[in-house]
Amino acid sequence: MPAEKLSYLFLGSEELLLLSGFKKPGKGFEISCFVQKELPSHIISEGMIGDEKLLKELLLELKESDSYGPLQKRKIILVLPDCLVDSKFLQVPHLSKKELSNYLDVEAERLVSDQLSDSIIDYSVLASRQRVLNLHLAAVSRAVIAAYQELMWEVFSRCHGITFRGDLIWPLIIDLSQSEGVILLESHDSGIYIAAGREGFMYLYREENTGGELSPEYDDLLEFVKKADSYLQQELNQPPITKIYHWNTGKNLAGSFTYPRLENGHSWHELRGEKLKLKQCEKMDEFLHTRSPHILPAAGMMLYESL
């Protein structure tokens, strides 16, 4: 069976990342090339297209460059920020198909702020246990998805799928947790992301526009750990997760780290590229040392495509 050609286009508030490669049966995903491009701050704001004309021009420029070669005859999948998604993690008893549908309709009504008919609703089963199902319920605006689909078709004449950052972080959490659970903290100049979970559930949180102004002693990071602990206990009835991985690309945080003292058995672990179980290839080391908020979701994508 020939290798499947894939390209993932990650869009964020400050940059885009185009990652192209091959999915080889039984051998995982191999990077062929990647392109990183800074975006003016007004082009994408809170995940929404702010300047459609300029964004289209930048994507057309990317298409017309030498980097577009690998995009030809490939599947192109767009990855959007989590801020566009309303989501929650649920634990429910095993229900009939109709009962589950009715239950999720009620939860979706609570989840979205606008009319339910204006949103695309989807769910995935994270784990099925003897008595309960662990579900992830998500809602996103139909208008937002339509706008991005139209943009992709106008520029690349195709769009094989749209997914979100958190959906690609999930495989990474599972790989790192090894059933015990992990908290994953990402520090970028554009903001902070936190994900916490183990098999069957995950918590997501983001705080943008930090400008890299976290204190050198990481006192700010302690607040994010407390938020994760609180959510796990109050919303999911889960005990705190003690292992904390920290991934740092912030320019102001380079160098030696002095992490804040933690209680409840928590421990800090600096996450480096070699910890990620990714297929080694010529471009991998260069890619993992790129300062980009898209590296970890891209790593999760590669783990997912390697299944």
C-alpha cells in the first residue's frame, strides 16, 4: 500500500504552521517539510478571521512558494484554535442510543450560548467502562466552520477536514500519562495552555496574550495547576494529577528554571523533544526545536496518525 500524503495547516493568533509528510502503513508519520509564518495580530483574533483578504493573500503566497509543492495531491486538514469550541467532558451511565441522544441534546443546550441550530454538535467516546461512558461533547458555530471551509476551497481548492488543537493534544496526553495521568503546561509568548487528563477524561484551559511576562520563578504556573486540580475534583470527581510536564518556548523564560514549590505530591518535569515518542526522520529534530505554539498539537497529530 503506498504512503498517504498529508498536510496539516495550523492557524493561531500569531502564526501559522504548515506541516507536510507521509503516513506509511505500519511506520507512522514522516515529515517531508514544514513552514512557519508569523501573522499580523489583526488577521485572526480569538480564532475568528479578522482580515479575510489579508489572510487569503498570505495563504496564496504560501501556495505559490516552493513550499506548496508537497501540498499538491495531498489531503489538507485545517487545525483551528480551541477558543472557537465550547466543550465539556461528561461521565454518563450506559444508555440506549435514543436516551443518549436526548441526554446530549440537553447538555448541548446548556453548552452553547446561541441557538443550538446555529452550532455543529459532536461527541466522542473517550472510554467505555463497566457502568459508565466518558464522553467529550463539543459545539462550534456553523458560520465559523463555513467561513474557514470557503477560505480553504478558494485558496487550495480542497479541504479534507477541520479539527481543533485540543483534539490533537489528547493523543499526546494519553501517550505521556501511561495511565497515571499528567498535567501538560505550555508556556509560549502568545499565551499559556494547560491540559490535564488520563485515559477517559481531559481538562483544557488556555490563557492568551501573556506577552511572555511570566515571572522567572514560575509563580504564575502554580495558579494553572490549582485550576486543573479544582476542575478535576469539582467537575469530574477525580483526584489531583501529580505529574506536571512543562513545555516552554517563551523567549523570556529561556535558561535555567526555578519552579515553585508544590504540595499534594505534585512534581515538575521539563518536557523536551526527546521525550515525545515520534518517528525520527531528517526534519524531526529541526521541527521540535522550532519556537511555535503548534509543536505539541502537531506531535499529538503524528502520534494519532501512527496508530
